[in-house]
Amino acid sequence: MEEDASGFDDHALAPMVSLELNVAMFKSQWQFCDRITEYLSDILGQGHSDPARYSNFLSVAANELIELAFRSTGEPGRISFSLYRSATLNRLRIAFAREDRESTGLRSGERQSPQSAGSELKPDGAILLSDLATIFRAAIRIEKNGAQGLQIIADFPSAEDFQ
């Protein structure tokens, strides 16, 4: 799965939307996870023959990734959510400053796929990413983003034939 995703860079994808928030505001209410998920999922559904079905299905994965970011942020600063699209995939990128590695379970690996995420996430986080990747036929990875940042990148196929 990682090989599929690493062949794409953001320059090959058309930007759709980017949302940036102050981490303190984002963390002030758990409900922001649902609101951001709904907003991003509605945009992901655009251009599909059944937009509601596609956005509803992907909202499950997007929500889990946004909640993972919610639990993993703590540093002052900003968190950004970006969507990109190509003819074959949709990419969700969540970038933020990381907390102390011991308290979140996230580590600073250069690039990690769900299979190797055991060294990057607490066991439940690694299982979550692996399950999401399998269910949604997605390439999901954690990457360093500068000296103190992490990003969660999920590439979802744009095909509508989810099983």
C-alpha cells in the first residue's frame, strides 16, 4: 500500500480545499472532529455519480483520522486539513506539530505504512490504520513534517465500488 501512495506527490494532484485551525481551538471541543469530517466528506463526494454514498462511506475513515489527530496534538500552533484529487484518487492530508512521543504513541519515522505503524503508534492506533487501509483500499501513512511536525496522509481510490 505504501508503494502505491509514494508514487504520487501533491503536485500531481489538484488541490480541492485546505482548512487550517489553531490547535487550541480545535482541541477545545470534540465536536469539531465531526464538523470537519462532514465538511471534508461533502467535498470528497463532489464529482461522483452518487455523491452522498461516496461521502458517507469515506466519512468513517476521515473521522477516524481526524480523531487520531485530535488525540495526538497538543503543541501550540496550527493543524491543517487538505484535500487533493487526481483522476484515480483522493488524498486527505492532516498536518500538525506533535506532542511528546511517549504521551501520544506517535513517533517521528520518516514514512510509515500501516503495516509498520506498530513502531509509530500505540497498538490500537496501528490496528486502526491497518483496518482503515484494508476496508477503504487506501494507502495510509504517517510522515515527518519538518522538525517538530507529523502528517497523516490517506490516499483513497476515487472509484465508487467499495465492498
